[in-house]
Amino acid sequence: MIFAESFIKPQHRRNPAFDRRDVYIITQNALADGTYLNYIRAHYNRSAQVDPPFLRDMVMAIENFLLGKEQADRRLRGEPYKSTALSRFVGSFTNVVRPLDEALLRWGARVEARRRAEGVYPPKEIRTPSPLDLNWAFTNYIADVQLRYLHDQQFPNEPKLVRPGEVINISPDGRVQVAGQTAVMAINGLLTKVIFDQNPDHEFFVEESFPLDWMYPYLTPFGIIMKINRQPVAEITQEMVKRDHQFWRRYAARLCGDWIDYDTPVADICEFVERTYLRGDLRGYRGDVKFVRDNDGQKAFSKLRNSIAGLYYWRYTTTANAAERERMARESDFAFKQAFAFCPYSPETVTRYIQLLALLNRMDDALRVAQTLQKFDPESDFARNIVDQVRGWKTAQNAQIQAESQLSVLQARYATNREDLKAAFDLVAAYVQTGRTNEAYAILDEWVARTNSDPGPLLSIANAYVQIGLYARAEPALQRLLKLLPESPEIWYDLAGAQAAQGKQSEALQSLGVALQLDQRRRAANPGASNLTALAASDPRFLGLRELPEFKRLVGR
């Protein structure tokens, strides 16, 4: 679009002074392809580009095809390989086509010189990624993904570091191979950073195709696209937001109409898109009628708008500035409303908007957006899965609301009678259910600290802590319990287990010695009593003590 307008004769342009042949256009999607790097280097970094002989490379490609992948790879690595009579015959043409290649290169140089003189390419070079940069990007990404993959294998219960869409294969010799869109875009992202860093005297702008994480701190809205600033942006200010808001309201008037604002209900937008795009009912329609029939235009402008909304969403989820966070939530919602009105069947727009609505606890709106997408494509598995997912979130949210309501009742009941052990335990259970474990532990710890606690509550609290593996909290409860029941071998035994689990070996051995001594005295009077000595020999809590002479002496091994 830029070049077409620039080459029209001035008297035929909308703006006779418009000429943007100084703009360098590069797609982020193809940078991981060495052929594309040759292409942009020939355009914008001519002094660094050595054109490969076309016919020679064609002959070599045919020869490699005849060799087969394994032998061609060996040849590429400089290793011995097996050729065939046919591959050798084709390879013999390499020297034959050299004069033709030289003639093609001379002709191409003349054409290029003429086009550069006409201003087809910007006169000033920019540095573009070299083959070495491409190799660096691949190597760094492979090293990074290998570390993340190993982490996920070693710690299966922790959050996964391998990203969705990264296809990782480990060959028998240990080499890591990656595939998938996510992997390719990660390498593209590294190469876009190379271009940005190596050309500090140029301004950069992006029409987002695939979100690149490194760009987000540098981005600000710039019309229908975004600017990549030289330094991280400390804050997207109210003035930036106002300028973007006004721009897109005017722009929306040229598309489906300027009628959406901050307070426009999502239900109204869903009703509008169904009426306009599904049923073709244009009564009251304020936009350009041609936009209703332009599927490509709907997708394109929705993508442009949801990219800026995505920037606002990122700032909302990462900023520590409370004022900016509120501003970003509001503006992200507005931008997604517009993007959804432009194209309600865009999976990317719907997915991103639903994520924001869920984060804002607006599950009813999220479900409306998902169900509207499904109405545009009822047979779509993607749409059905989105609807099911949001319904699941909504069910979980309702359960959370009910739990919070019940929690308020339990808090009030316990506040009126702090001596009621059942009320305390019911409140603790509710806190745990709603994820407020610190408050649950505070109640239990407070009961442990009471001087008037009887053995029953202390025993229940100690057992609860032991069951969930919180031995550091169980130990004080067991210590207080022993002041009330100093002759109980089971309490001394559990104390030894809690101390051993914390690595307190000397204290554990001392407590275990008391426990087994009391146990032996009890079994002397009552041979049918439980045998703690036999139990200690196989108790996993004492695994770290088993090879110690003191432990062996205690259990008689």
C-alpha cells in the first residue's frame, strides 16, 4: 500500500506530497527462513549481501534430491557420502551453468541499479540479520527450550515452562529438534530484536502478526499500528490513551459506526453483530454498508484493534502502578469491544477478550462473547470448547461465591464464641477451601498457644499438621501436648517424626529415645500394646536417621 501510493504520479494521489519510499517493510513471520533474510538483505543491506548463483544452486538442489535426505545431510556437514550415477551426472552441470549464472547476475545488477536510481529502495542501508545471526538465534532458542524441557521432566508437579505449541523431539543421540508455530515465532522474535538493536538511528513500528514478548515493554499505540520505542515505556499515560481512543472512535465511524463507548454493554454488541452480520438487518446501522460484506476487512481491522487491546491487557497484568492498572483495564475493555464488533468470529479477538473478562470476573459477559462466536460457526470444535471452558469457569466462580458467603457466616459464628472448637475447625476448613491457608494456620496456631488448651484440641491440630506435612507447625503443638501428657509414647514418637522431617537429627533421636523407652515400659505391663520400636524401623520419616549408630541402637538393629 505504501509503495503503490508513493509511485502514483503526484497529481493522482490523495495527498500529492505523500512519498514513503524511505520506509523499510519487513515481515516478522519469515525471519527464521534464510532465503527471506537474503531477500531483505538484498533490498536494505546490499553491501552485506552476496547473491548466490541461481542456476548453480538449482543444480545442487536437484542433486541433493537425488542423493536423498540422509546423504545430502552428510554432504552438507562435510562428511563422506554415497552418490549415484544420476546424481553425479546432474552435479556435473554445476560448471556448465556458470556462464549463464554470471550473465543473469550482470543483468540483475543493471536492473537493480536502475531501480535504486528511481528510488524503489530506501537510499540508506539498515543492518539486517546475517547467516551468523540466524545461527545464533537458532542456537540460543534450542538451548533455552532444552533447559525448559528438562525442567518440566524433572519437576512434573511445577508449572510447565514449555509453551503451548512448542513441539520438542529428542533424537536417540540427544539432539533437540523443535517444530511448531510457537517455536518458529520465538526464533523470529530473537531476529526482530537483532534488527531493532543494530539500527538505533531508525524508528520502528509494528503491525502485530504474532505477539512477541520482548516488544511489549517498548510499545505504544500509533494509529492503526504500534510504535516500538527505544527505551521501555514507564507508563502508558492518560494522554496516550485519549489520543488512541479518539483515533479509533473516528476510524470505527468508517467501518461499522462510532457507537461503542466505555459503558456500552457487551450484550448490546452481541445483539448488534448477530443482527448485522448474521441476519443482514441494517436498520439503524451507522457504518459503511460495504464493511458488512467485507470479510477480509472485518478480520484485518479486528486484528489491528485487538493487537492494541492486547498491549493494554499486558500492561494491566504487569504494571505496579494502580492508576495505570485501572486505566489499562478500562481501555483494554473498550478496545476489545471495538475489535469484537468489527469481527465477532475472529478466534484471536474472542480468546483474548474472554481472558480479560475472566480476569475482571465478568463471567456472564465472557459466556455471551463465546456463545456469539459459536453462533457464527455452530460446527466449530474450537467455538464449542471455548463455550465449555467459560461455562466451567463460571461454575467455579459460582462455587467460589458460595464458599465466600459461607465463609462470612462461619467468621461471624467464630467471632461470637472463640472457645468453640467446632466453630474454629469449620472456619479453618472454609479458609483452606478458598485458598486462604495463612488465615487457617493463624487460627490453629492461636489455639496451640493458649495456656488453657486441653489435650483434645491440641491432638487434633497436631494430627492435622502432620497429615498435610507441615511439621514445623506440628512441632509446637506436640511440645505443648507433652506438657499436658508427658507419659504418652505416641506423642513423643510423633514429635520425633516431625523433628526428623525438618532435619533436626539430634532432637529427633532424643525424642525417639523417650518414646521407645515409654513404649517398652507400657508393653511390659500390656504385651498387646502397639510396638513403636518395630514401627520406627520402617517409618519413612526416619529415613535420614537409619544409618546413624544411635538410631540402630534405639531400634535394636
